[in-house]
Amino acid sequence: MKLVILGANGMLGTDLVRTCKFEGIEAISLDLPEFDITDSKQLESRVPEGDWVINCAAYTRVDDAEREIDQAFAVNAEAVEHLASVCNFRGIPLLQISTDYVFDGLSGKPYCEDDPVNPVSIYGKSKLKGEEAVRALSGRYLIVRTQSLFGVNGNNFVKSIGRKLREGDGRLRVVEDQVSAPTYTGHLSGAIVKLVRSGRNGTVHVTASGSCSWHEFACAIAERIRPGAEVLPVTSEEFNRPAARPPYSVLDNSRYLSWTGEAMPSWSDSLDEYLKEPGAL
């Protein structure tokens, strides 16, 4: 099997390349500055043949997207539309990474793949447009919705909390009214390989098992790296960030389990495994 990985130098892309090497899968890596997904000519001429194209490239700065609207849509929607057309024309299946932010977070229960979408941020709206393009223009495809990613090769919540605990006075303020399932990119990359081998087509949710608030996650991190640190719960309103976040955006993994026969590790076990990695903090 040969996978063409776009955004291969990012947090998820790096772990996916590593997983491919471990699994004996040939991986063709494309990323900035040599490859720009928003350049339509490069999409048409430089994406090589493969068994799957996997698009890990994305604009993910949720708050910045509220003012950089054109840039967010250029990467997350327009480039994906062109990529889907190219893959369809060449007969290459496309796997697109998407997000829990396509939901508004008001349901109070884990979201299934067919639940109504209603993004509340520019980031979420741009990712939804990318999903719609893949469904409309692709031949064979997978849309993998995931959430709250953390991995070694990139900035993430675990590193941020670790840095604040090392440099601060041991007291943190963390949002308690946003609940998700923090997902380790090392585990997500393994799930992606299972999915492309499964022969399935469509949309699937893939996250860590279980759920927690950002405050609960921060407490778990602190317990592991600086026991005794004080982590204070605050509300989203107190933080007053530019982009709205879904308050409860946990994704239901049942379809992934039925497709692969394997459950994803819990967010707590994922955190423990991540912290063993060199460079985790």
C-alpha cells in the first residue's frame, strides 16, 4: 500500500508518517514550503499516484480564523474542493480530516455521524465546507472527524499546561464548561491506517474513548507532572475568546468500532502514553 500524505510535517501528519513506517506502508510526504495545498496547479501536477491521498493539511487557528476568514476557507474549503476533484479525476480515494467543530455542542449527548451539523465558528464553517466538497466531488472517500488533538510534533494543550506549570506559580485557570475527548495523534494515525484498510466509505468519528472538560484534562496533566498544583475552574465567558466553542462536542465512536472491531484507547491512557514520548513537554 502507498499513502500520499498532505500536511505531512504537522502534528498528525508526522505521526501518520511514523505509523506507516512501523506498518511497512510506503508514505509519500508533501508539505510546506515545497508543496502548498492552496496552489491549484501543484494539486494537479504534483500529487503522485497512491492507494489513498490523506489530507492532514488544515488551517487550525480557531480564534485567528475569526479575522482571517479568507485564509481559513482557502485552506479548509477551497483547496479541499480542488483536491477532491483532482482525486476523483485520477481515481484515487481521498481521506479528509475534519472536526467536532462542525457541531454546535448543544445536544448534550455524543454526536453520531448523521446528526445535524451547525458550526458556531469560522473554523467550523470552513471545515464543514471542506466536508461538503469531498462528499459532492469525490469518488471513494473517508471523512474522519476527530477532536482536541495532542501530539509531539506541534503545539498542543498538554505542552501548554506543562509549560505554565514549569514557569508559573503552580496555579492555573482552565475552562470547565467545554467537554470533548482529547485524542492523541499517535493513536489517531493508527486508526487512519485501519480505516484505509477496511474498505469502507463515508464519514466516521474517531476520538479517544471517554470524555472530559478542559479543566479535568488539565488536572490530569498536573497530577502527572506537578502534583499539588492548583487548577482553578473558570467559564468560557470569563475567557472571552474571539471564536465560540461548542460546549459539549463529544463524538460517538460506535461506527469506527463496528468498522474495525477495535475501540480507541481512553483519553487518560492516551495521555499516559503520550507523556512517555521524547519531546512530549
